[in-house]
Amino acid sequence: MARTLDFLQKVLDALNKKDETEMLLEVLGYLMKSAWLFTDHIIWFGKIKVITIDTKQWGKNSAWCWLAANSTLAVRDMYKLQQLLHHYQELKRAGDPIPGTHLQEEIRKTKLQLVIDLCDITIPLSSLGYTSKGLGAAGGVVSSVVGGYLVWQKNVGQK
């Protein structure tokens, strides 16, 4: 349940972004992720009979929050990628022999995060009945594999 608080912390961290568009998209995305997890907690309390709720309706609300979060974060990723690629091209035009190695790494990570967020969109879409359960599951698998790769690179691959 503390993961909801983790997403709220990400909202606070996003407020420090210099780019206002990226900041707004990130704040909205993580607020919606927090709402998604909060609604999931409500569902869980309903299932263990701590509270009485319409679990089907709350499940639908949860899926909509998750869809909104993933969609907003995917738009953020596309925006960020566009900004990074523009900056990379500027460096290249300026004659930088190897335009920003750090920048190239940031572009790679942003592309992979975009893949994760786009794949994650399929999960709530399948919960809402807009795509098949198989597509939702496949999106979840791809998202998990790419996410695992990013964590591996961050913690093991860089040593």
C-alpha cells in the first residue's frame, strides 16, 4: 500500500522539472497512478469484507485511472524523446564529433520507457473490454521484460 505514497512522492519530485510540459504530464501521470492504486486498495478492502463496495464498478474506475496514467506518461515519454532528439540534432549540427554520450543514453532509456508505458496501456484496455485479455497479457509481459532489463542495466550492467 505504500506504493501509492511512492507515486505521490514522484509527483512532488516532478514539480522540480524545468520543462513545464514534461512536469505537467508527469504530475498528472503519477497522480493518476496514485489514484489507480488507491482504488485497487479500496477493491481489496471490499474483497476481504472490511468495507462494502461495488467491486465491479470500483474495478472499472481503477482500470480507467490506470489507462489515464499510462496514456499520460506515454505522451510524456514521446514529448521527452522529441526534446532529446532535437537537442541531439543541434549538437550534431554544431559539429560535436560524438554528440552527447550521456544524451544518447538518455534517448535510449526514454525509448525503452515509452515501450513500457505503451505496453502497459494494453492491460487496462483489456480490463475494460476494449482489447483481448491475450493482448493485455502480452503487453504486460513485454513491459515486465523491458522494465527488468532497465533495472538490470541500472544495478548490474553498469558495474
